[in-house]
Amino acid sequence: MAKKTIIPIGPYHALQEEPEFFKLHVDGERVVGLDIEIGYNHRGIEKVSESKTFEQSVFVVERICGICSTSHPIACVQAIEDAGDVEVPERALYIRSVIGELERIHSHMLWLGLAGHFLGFNTVWMWVWRYREELLNIMELITGNRNHYAMMKPGGVRRDIRTEDLPAIRKMLDGLKGPLALFRDAVAEDPLLHARLKGVGILSREQIIRYCALGPTARASGVAIDVRKDHPHAAYGRVDWDVCVEYNGDVYDKTVVRIREMLESIRIIEQCLDRLETVTGPVDSNPKEIKPGEGIGHYEAPRGEVFHYIRSDGGNRPARHKVRAPSFMNVVTDREAVIGETVADATIILAAVDPCYCCTERMAAVDAESGRRVLSSADLIRLSQEKTERLRKEWGREGLKLDWQ
């Protein structure tokens, strides 16, 4: 009988984009257990936001995730607008959806390229990322940035999309349709991809519901949830589009869902561009204050629903800001998907939920026996600052030049 052993993946690993630590409990080539350890990347975003003005908080949450750098701001500004009963001009709603769907395409293309790399199919990686570059060039044309677009603000958007830029956007979208259809057909017809992806890392509909999984992870298992359709916002209730659903719950169907969603995003964007040619007016209602109240905002990020809660006390900054990113719900499904699979398939299964660990990090100090919280947020910040200062002094004594201030 093969000896049971533990295979570590992380905290630093060539095929994982962020620090995280998985322990695969293996019996021969079969995974029989999985430990998930995260907590390497906590940055205190919620606490930082509560020390900033409402407009500054939008820039802060844009840094939660580089790939969802417009999803968090959309959810954030919607929470602020909900709390303060702020109206948003119609033209701004279309622009929000254009930016959001362009980001969805580039996020899914990034995932598809990395999936090809994980499988040793580097041709897929290089071709997908080659076309992703053209999309990022358009994002730079519209917003001035390839990532972190700084477009969202309470009451609307910071910049309009110029009429003279619409033909370039349409040309880029037309140029993407052929390659995306090619990738769709490659996944549908390539026997090697079938062998590596079909029947691998299956999550049943019941498991998805039990774990409250989100996004493509849920839709690949037949759960047709999508915030854009279930709770229409921005321009999603004003254009025609479909939720993309598959039913087998394996890595193959997760791949198919993301490719189909990219084509659906193009459909959404093209309709929004049509509306921008006729809908005129301001792109910002320019609210002067946020009255006391509570608000929620959620958005269908590329990985699933991102949720923001804002409480206003009538001042110029959030009294409380709470964020829940989709990976917080999706990562825990790895225990169901990986156990029983082979070591060779473990990495692509872990990547199939498109995890973002810096989005997911939480920190709390709890007594293990009683479950009672023993340190407040202020205590954790104070201890962190004291440790940083202690290390600074210790390293400085060894002659290292430190220029942290």
C-alpha cells in the first residue's frame, strides 16, 4: 500500500499568482485531504477606507484586486448612493457597464491564458494574452490606464467616453469575436483538453448551494445566479443579454462558461455603445453630501458577486465599510472539488474558481476554546505597528539603510 504523505503547494508557487498555502494529503497519486491556509496578504482595506472621504474610499477599494479594479468601485459607489439616496445620470449607467464588461473580458482572458499555462498548453496562453493586450490598449484609450481605471465616483463616473473613441472600441470588439470563437471551438473539439478538464474537479448543484458559491463557479454547476440579472443595476436592465449556464460542474464547464460570458460581454458593450450615441447629458450628478443612512452595493465581478456595505453618519467619510469578495465564498469549495482527484489535476482544480486571495484575507484574534474575540481591530493595528517599529530598529542596528518614512 502506498504511504500517505503531504504535498505542500505554496505559500509561494510558480503556478499561483498570490501567496497561499495548500497541503494536499495524498495516498499514492490520489488526494484524500486538503488544508487551506491563507492570511499572508492582509492590508486592512476596510479600516483604511473609514479614515478616508467617500470619494477617496473608491480609490482605496480599487486596490483590493487588480483584476477586479472596477468591480469593487462599482459596488462601493452603489452602496454610497444607496445610503445617501443619490441619483445617477443615465449616460453614466451605460459607461459603468461598458467599463465593467471590458474588465470581465480581460479577466476571463487572463484566467484562460493561465489555465492553458497550468495545463502545459502554452500556445493557448500566448494567443489569449496576445488578444488581451488589444483590449487593455482600449482601456487605456478610454480611461488613461490599463488597470485601475479610476472611472467610478459617487453620483456617476469621472470621465465621459468620447464619441470619437467609439469606432476604435467597436473595431477592437469585432476583432475579438473571431479569436474567442476559435478558443471556444478549441475547447469543444480538442481531445487533450477534454482529457484534462472533463470530469475533473466536479462540484454538484447541491454543493454549490450549500457553500453559497458564486459566479462562473456556480453557473458551471447549473445554478443560474448573476447579480446583473437578479438585481439589475447600471445599464444591465436596459440591454438584452443572457446568463451563461452549464451543468456538469467540472473544470471543463467552468472554462466554457467563461468563454461564453466573454462573447455575451461583447453583446452588452455593443448595445451600450449604441445607447451612448443617442443618450446625452452629464455623467455625474456631483452630490455635495451623503446623508445619514445605510446602503449596500453589489456587482457581478468576473469571479462572482462582490458586496459592499456602507454606513454614513452624515459626515464626509464612511462610519463603517464592509466588503465581501467572491473568493471568500468560492475558495472553500476546493475541499469538495480536489479530494478524490489526482495530484496532477490538483493545481488546475484550485485555479478553476479563479481565486483572489488578497480579496479574501480577514484577520481576527479569537479564543479557540470559548470562541470569544480577544483583540479589537485597533489592537491588531497597534500590535502590527509596534512590530514594524521593533523590526525597523533591529534591522537598523545591523547597518541596513531603511528609508520607510
